[in-house]
Amino acid sequence: MPKTIILIPSRMSASRLPGKPLLKINNLPIISHVFNKAKKTNIGRVIVCAEDEEIFKEVKKNGGEAVLTSDKHKSGSDRILEGFQKLGIRDIDYILNLQGDEPNIDEEDIIKLNNFMISSNANIGTLATKIKNNTMLSNKNIVKVTLTEKLSNYNFPAAINFSRENLSNMYKNIYHHIGIYIYRVDILEKFVNFDQTKNEIEHKLEQLRALDNDIKINVALAKSSPIGIDTEEDYLALKKIMEYKS
């Protein structure tokens, strides 16, 4: 049976909300909430790839596993590859890159993505949800993915393109992208060693580097879209939701 490891890149120096991994909800830092969600999937070992010693220590203090990585990385993909290489694990087939700022992600969506990857032996997999209204199509802060076919609970179609642009004039097979990735180990190594492409730099979307180098990305349908924490307003809103539910 193929084996998956979940790696969560994390750093203190986020441009819009510095220090966000250690902001607390229900007296637990955001990064530890994400770690615990990942553990609940029972997919495999979960490790935080931390740029900063504060994150490393806090994760360990709360019963998690972490590895320190360089502060020179340009992306989460670079960070998780370094973390994986530092661990020296040989019997892993897939690396699942989970965002460290989405503590309310649904565990079932993570499990579903992993299952699709294993059953199809895909190169890279990610998640998307249905577009709820046309304002999402025109919102440049929302990343959209266009697929080869309509997305359902039972298929794993390929992505044609990812875009932040206004796609309100296009209606076919467009979905709201969720920034979670699962890579075959050899594909992640290949991906990180590619130079950034003009397309990637222009649109600020790392996944375009894969498409530009003819690496297919398959997409599974998620039940819900997690709330990412990019600003203090995001944090306070999600804190209120999660503390109310508890």
C-alpha cells in the first residue's frame, strides 16, 4: 500500500499578518490546530516544517512533531522538500502539503484527495469547490481552476489552468481552488528544481510552473472551502466561529 506523509510549511514572517501561526484559538496556536486536523485523518505521519524556532518549540510543546528549515525558501514547496530530506525517510510515496493557516479544513476532504491520488497514481493532486456565485468569478483574490470536465465526487479530472483573473464571461468547468497539494515524491523533487516560469511570476501562482512544464495536476471535489487566515479580520472572524462551536 502506498504511503503518504503530511507536511505543513509554516513561518512567522507572513506579509499581511506576521506571527499568525502562533495566534491562539481556544488557547491553542493556529499551527497546532492544523497539525491536529491532519493527525485526525490517520493518513500517516504529520510534521510541521518550520522556518522559525518559535514555531518549532510551540508545536513540540503541544505534542506535535516539527523540523526546522531554512529561512531562504521562496515557497512552501521548497520548504516541505527540505523538511522531507532532513527527515531521511525512504519508504514514502506521496507528500501532502497542507496549508498552515487553515485550521477549519475538513479532514474528509484531505482523506478524499489522498485516496484519489493513490488510486490513480497521479503526479500532483489538489482540491476545489463549486463556485457559489458570479462575484467569486470576478474576484481577483480568489484563485479559480478550469478543468477538462465537470467535477463530481467520483472523478479526478485534470486542471487546464489556474487564474486570479475575472472569469465571469466563462461558464464551463470553473471551480474555486483550494491551495492544498499532494505530490508523488519524485514529482515534487522535479518541480522544485524547475526555474520559476514567466507565467508563474506574472500571476503569482506557483502551480502554473507545473502546468508550464507539462506536469499534470488532477483535482478532487471538496465538500467545503476552508477559511484561510491572511489578515487580522480573518483571524478574529474564524476565532469567533471556532470558539463558538467549541
